[in-house]
Amino acid sequence: MIALVTGANRGIGREVARQLAAAGHTVLVTARSAEAAAEAARSVGPNARPLRLDVTSEADIAEAARDLEALDVLVNNAAITYDTWQHAATADLDVVREAAETNLYGPWRLIQALLPLLRASPHPRIVNVSSEAASLTGMGGGTPAYSASKAALNALTRMLAAELRADRILVNSVCPGWVATDMGGPGGRPVAEGAASVVWAATLPDDGPTGGFFRDGQPLPW
């Protein structure tokens, strides 16, 4: 099984890559720089392969799609801009637009480019790493760039799950929870626990759920 994890040079992405590699997957560990990808791949272990990939670059995505020969699991983990300093009423829309390029359009472009490989896989999985901040049920004010872009990513999950059901591709969103990472800050739960939520969705059985929003294998409200 071959898995590609975006934003895998640190935090949840690196730990997801480590857990998938430990489970026997060959993992493509991606980062925006070749050096960061290589360092992360070394830390993940012998089942990891580095891949320079900026999800906002159409050229990078096209190159990856050309070079890869097979793919079973795509984990869209790369994300930016947890904008705690902003409010929707006064938000800098340039910041919102920049967040959407990485948090929404990046995964969308990558899925479109890699769909032929996923369709050819016997057990294809797409996991979009989201956040409970994207839940419309509990959404309040604050972090508008992050919350809006992740809510849109959840909508993409629902649409793709419906469209790709006939191709046997399971598509789910996962909230890893508040995790102690560079983005999450101190005080969150261990990175390994958050990553395990993502790995659960990446390794679902063929009759597993699709089109869902989960944390620790349990459904979250949209």
C-alpha cells in the first residue's frame, strides 16, 4: 500500500506518516522544500520516501501526478493560518484567500490530479484533515480564514464521497482534536493520539464509512 501525506515534515503530518509506515505502508512524505521532505523521511524510517510538494503549486501537483506509478491513500493534511487574531466582520480577505489556497484548493487540485491512480487502487482512501472549528453546528466567531476554509473542505468531502462511491473510494474528514503542535500550541493532547484518528480513516476496511466527519473513530456533527 502506498500513501501520500501532505505537510508531513512536522506535527500531525509527520506522525501520520510514521504510523502508516509502521503499519507497512510505503509513505510519500511531502513538504514544500526538498530538504524538509528528506529530513522528515529519514525520521519516519525506511518505509518513507521524500517528495517535494507545495499543494498551492499546480506545477508541483502535475509533476507528482506524472511521476507516481501507484497510490492507495491520500492524506490531505497540509494547512495554514489558524487566525485567532481575526474576526469575520473585519477579516483581511487576503489572509482568508491565502488560507483557502492551501486548506481547500490545494487538496482539491491534488485529488483531481491523483484520481486516476486512486481509481486504479484496490483499496483507495482519501482523508481530509479538518477541524471541529469547521463544524457549522457549533461554530461561533473567530478564526474566520481557518474555519471557513475547513468548512469548505468538509463540503468537498461530502461531494466527493457521493461522486466517488461507485469507484469504491472512501472519502472522509477527520478532526484530530486539539493537539500539541506548532499550530495548536501547548496544552493539547499528544500528537500520536491526534494522528491515530487520521490513520483510522486511512486504513478503513472496504465496507467502512464514507462521507463522514470523525474524531477518534466517532462521528462529529457537520
